[in-house]
Amino acid sequence: MAKGIFVTATGTDVGKTYISALIVKKLRKIGINCGYFKPALSGAEIIEGEIIPGDCKYVLKQAGITSNPSNYVSYIFKNAVSPHLASEIENRPIKLEKIKNDFNRIQKEYDYIVVEGAGGICCPFNLKEEKLMLTDVIKALNLDILIVASASLGTINSTLLTVEYAKSLGINVRGIILNNYNENDLMHKDNKKQIEVLTGIKVVSTVQDGADTIDDLSEFFGEV
């Protein structure tokens, strides 16, 4: 059975897709058959009448995977809103069973899978007939999480809240990645230090703005 990590974040537009792409690309470069999966994607592109899951397309392209990106997303929505609202607008409820089935299918192709969430860790997927939160998906897939956080002002608060919320639900936090990190910025350096002190979780990598590679994080993901 394939192993994997679930990439979540302290909020929207922190850099989950960018970091996920760097991780998949790095693991494949060092010889690990790594794949990608996104349970739900909102704000898909429409190109010549065809709906394109942009995030997934980006990750696969960066990682050198030539498969159809639509095969690696369970739910693709045109509306750029929270998945629960997009599914209501487009009348396609998000079901946990489909996500699990798709994940199991993709597991057969790869030895390791990077699963990317939507929004922050409290992102709702369904708030009607079947209440479904992002954390329910994480637990159903039985994965540890990697938290992407900004290196900027306010990140101590948002990162600590994200870690504590995950822990309260019994979700294991494997590590934290600080995005848009400037090693010459005193505040960024202090944010990294204080996040590790306050959460007890290691910042496994710092990624500079525009970086095209990431540290080899395989030791933090367990055996791959």
C-alpha cells in the first residue's frame, strides 16, 4: 500500500499547491515514485469549454507527470469559493466515499502520495446532508499532515492555532514548512524559532520566494 502525507495550511493562498509541487518534484527526482491527489478543487479554469483543475495541472507539470490532471481530483468546481459552497451552487455534493475510492485508485499507481487540501485546516466540504470537514478527509485517509505557513507577520498565531486544532482531533502533525522565507529577515528567523518552541513541531523546511526546489524531506515523511 502506498504511503503519503497530507499538505494543509494555516489559510487560503499560503502556498499549498506551490509547496506540494516542490515536494512531488523532489521525491521523484531522488527516485521515489511519488504521485499527487487533491480531493476537492474550486475555481477551476475553463479553456475552450473544458474545465481544467489548474492546481493539479500545475503540480503534475512541475513534477514531470504527463497524466490527465482531472484523474487526480475527486471534485472539480468552477466557482472560486469554499468547496462546500461551490458544491451547493453546482449541485454536486462532496461525498467522503468517492474521495476514499479515488485515493485508493491512485495508491495503486504510486509508492508515495502527496495529498493537497483546500483552504486551511477548518475548510468545510459539505455542511448539508453529510457534514464533512477537511479534517474528516484527513482522518479517513489515515495520513499525517504537513502544515504550510507563511514566514510573515502573524504566522506564529495562525500556525499555533492550526497545530493545536489538528492535535485536538487526533491528527498527527509531521512538520511545518515556512513559505516565502527570507533568511536575512530577523522577524522571519524569529518566527521560525518561536513556532518550533511554542508548537513542539519542527520547521522541516524554509522556502524562499520563487524557489524551484525544496530540501529532501523524505526522512520526515517516514519510509517511502
